[in-house]
Amino acid sequence: MGQKKDLTGSEKSKIVRYLAEGCSSLKIAKLLKRDHRTIKCFIQNSQQGRKKRVEKPRRKITAHELRKVKRAAAKMPLATSLAIFQSCNITGVPKSTRCAILRDMAKVRKAERRPPLNKTHKLKRQDWAKKYLKTDFSKVLWTDEMRVSLDGPDGWARGWIGKGQRAPVRLRRQQGGGGVLVWAGIIKDELVGPFRVEDGVKLNSQSYCQFLEDTFKQWYRKKSASFKKNMIFMQDNAPSHASKYSTAWLARKGIKEEKLMTWPPCSPDLNPIENLWSIIKCEIYKEGKQYTSLNSVWEAVVAAARNVDGEQIKTLTESMDGRLLSVLAKKGGYIGR
């Protein structure tokens, strides 16, 4: 036996109108050509109305317990509301209440990514800051590599969607769909590059030096003798950078001793070019943009780099004095970026 059709909105309106005119349920069933039991059931349900929701009494939090929750939230960052309340031996509080209480004293945030700093790292960062405290940073060429993927840093995006509109579909690809390795440098108010590392090339000591030979050397060769004499080359402690092979190659190009900046371990926060990478990534991935080929994402990097003016770069390079003072003030601690 097939399932009976529910009453339509039009039929329900007619039933109400017929009832107002004094018609019986049997007569209404005949007029609408529907089963009498269907009409009777609708009338009974309409007369009963919606059941009122019984509100359960909520667990009240005392001022003493509130102080305990606040201390626990400070000691347990990234913990769930349940874990925080359990650590205070406060039970019987529903999740909605726990979250409402925590919203008054905290906010949900992602953990910040930063390298681990031990005591040795902090001492080396302090020694580095003292060594270069009187350096003219307008003479320093800050260099680094950045990898950009087709899907962006996290592979996903979120934003405001208008009512009645569907969220756009995003591709899901392994490791962000692949990416491009980019090298660049900044000095005073000038951007060197960006240059693209050939796809599939893993940067070891030999390939890194060959890359600099093909790219950086072309820029360096055009500079005056006085510029070359005063320029200080900065690179981090990646194995391909700090190896004996790479150090010897740079020495043959005249970049050695005081012209090659020593770099403290675990210190991306001290390199101003990291801020340049943030500017470029914000531009190429704005509004959740994705790319379908490595060439398209590389073209976007080049276009975004062109839009970075000299004043922005100068602001970054001139921030070094403040960064050094912050390192010393924090006794080698992480200063952020």
C-alpha cells in the first residue's frame, strides 16, 4: 500500500476556513476528497499547539569558582572548556554555559608557530644582537627562500557568504597541489629578484651556489666597487647555505669574514624579508584564490613583488635596530614579526 500524501499548504488553509464557517470534519473531508482521519488528525494537532520547552535549571558559578576558571584558562592555553572546568573540579556545567563564561575572559585563537628556543639559542641571539648593534643595516642584503603552493598556506579559505548564496567550491589537492620555490633579497629600499628555483631541483650546496651564480651574481656584477666593498650578505643557517662548500664559493666571490653575516639559530623573526613574504602571500592568496599551474602562481608572485614599493622595503630594513633592542630586552627571547 502506497504512502498517503501529506496535506498541502493550500488544503490546510481551506480546512481552517471551513472550520471558521462551521463545517464538520466529515464535511471538510468530503469537500477536499481526503480521508476523514487525515482531516481529524490535523485539527487535533492544531488545537494542541506546540509543547512548551521545559527549561532545566543551570548550574550557577560562584565568584570563587570563576577566579579558579580564569587561572586555569591562563595556565592551559588551547585546552577545551571541559578540560578547564574539570581541572577546577567544577562539574555539572553544560557546554553552552562553559563557553559563555570563557568568552568573557578569553578568545579562541590558533597557536603561533615559532622555532623552539633553548638557553643556548637565546645566548647566541643576544651575542648576535650585541655584535651588530652599531651596524649600518642599509648595507645589509637580507636573503631567504619561500615556497608557494597552488592552494595557499593552509589549502583552505573562509569568508563571508551572502544569504541565499552557496560557498564556492575549492579544490583539495595533496600538499596544496605542489609549489614553486622562490628566492629573493632586500637591501635598503631595493628588492633583488624574486628568482624562481627550477622545478624539481633540491637545494643542496652545489645547486644553491649554481643558483646564485645564475641569478644573484648577475645583479651583484652591475654594482659599483664601493657598494661591493661595503655590502654585507645575510643568509640563514639552512644546510645548503652554511656548508663549507657554499661558504668557500661565497669567499671566492669576495663575500667572506665581516662581509658574510653570522646568523643565530632559530631566528626567522630577526630577518625582515620574512615580512616581505607575508605581504606577497597575502596578495597572491587574497579572497581564497587558488591556482591551476605552477606557472600561474609564479606569475602571481612576480606581479605581487612589483607592487611592493621602495618605501615598504625601507620600512622593513630600517626595523632592524628595533629588533636588536627587543632581543636584548627579552634576553634572547622570541620577538615576533
